[in-house]
Amino acid sequence: MTDSESNIPNIAEILAGVLRNIDPKLQPMLLAKLERLAAQRYRTWASDHPDQSVKEGLLACADREEEIARRVESLEPNASAIQDKLLSNNPALLDLNRTLFEGRPLKVQFAMQAEGERAGAAAWKTYAAGASDPSVQELLQSCSPLEQTNADFLQTLL
């Protein structure tokens, strides 16, 4: 294990720390916004990757991240305004999203993202279990396999 790999930040722990400061009812909206940011990261990785099959896999991951965001945002008519307010109240989130991956080898970034995807899969299951409306439960639960598929793909790149 290289020094850079031994110092991989634990995304699940970092995110849990951020979410502790967010109203639990609003946490899924914040995570949906973070899904969109992850989609951008996947698209950047894809645009820079020389292997066409990896590029296609990364773009498929980006599409799944966007799909998760769309599903979750469909639960709230004012999703965008809520997300903007959450980000303005927590400006460090955008910096964290950018700097967490910055300067790390690509394989380390993939490992970090895979960990984040697994944490996301667990989070959507938790939010689904806490929802009282069965249709909301089903929608939130449906996000989990998309996250896991992304984690599984990233794992193949490690």
C-alpha cells in the first residue's frame, strides 16, 4: 500500500459529519445534489480516460448518478431552491467536493468514489426505511442498486 493509499479519506465518515448539521428531512435533497456533483466528476474522468470501455463505463456511472438525483428531487417541488439554500448554508461542501479528490492518483480517486457509492447505497436504504409513504420508500430504495452498480464498476478499475 502506498502512502497516498494509506491516507485515503473516509468519505462515509466525512459525509456523516456534514449530515449531522442538516435537518434529517432535508438530507435526501442534499445527497441528491451531491449525486449531481459526483456525475460531473465521472464525466471529467471519462473525458480524460484513454480506454474507450472505461470511458463508457464512467459515463454510465454519471448517468446513474443523475438518475438518482432526478428520482429524489421528484419528491420535492422546490428541490433546487432547497439544495441551493443547503449549499449556501454549508459552503464548505463545494470546497470539500473539489479538494477531497484533488491531487490524488486516479486509482485512489476511484477507490474513494467506490466507498462513497457504497455509503450512498446504505444511506438510501436507511432513508427508505424511515419514510412513512410506501411510494417514497420504493423510490428511495430504488436508488440503492444504482449506487451499488457504480461501486461495482469502480471496483473493476482498482
